[in-house]
Amino acid sequence: MEVKSTTKYVRLSPKKARDVARAIQGLPAASAMDILRFTPKKAAQLISKTLKTAMADAEHNFSLNAESLTIKEATIGIGPALKRFKPRAKGSAGAIRRPTSHIFITLTDEAKAQ
């Protein structure tokens, strides 16, 4: 069975978050939590919260064992960018884009097919 969890509109660049998501893909959920706990990036904390939510959903809603869960998919999608302007010389303005991202995590209890 697959359990999905999503966090949307995170104020973090998708490019920065994808590095952390790639590191945990395919790992057991418990070892992924250990990796995220000791990764010194903002994305690690946000992905960890989403992973905890997925694990809690699996336990409470579907009666799955947390030790048997593995991360099938951890993807980072592009969210809408906040558009801001900064004053520049001679009355002009420079555009500033503040990207957001969406975090998608899919857990499964099925054994890895090799």
C-alpha cells in the first residue's frame, strides 16, 4: 500500500530542496529520518516534517508498521514565485523572484523488487 504526504508553498528554492530529496529516495523511512536529522540544510527540516506526517498517516489511517515503510518517491515540485521589486538607480526597479516549492513524499510497505 502507498501512503502520500504533501507540503505546499514552502518558501525554499526547488533546486536547493532536490539535493536533500535525492539523498533519501529509496531508503527505509527510519534511516531517512536519521539522515535528515543530521543534514545541515533548511530543506532537511521541511522534508523531515513531511516524512513524519506520511509515517503518522500510515500508522493511524492504514495500520501499517513504521519499521516496514520505505520511501518510494521523494519529489520537489515548483510552486508559484513571489514577485518583488527592489529600487535601482535613476528611478528604475529590479525584479526579484522568491521561489516556492511543493514537497511530495510517497511511502510504501511493499518489498523492493530486484
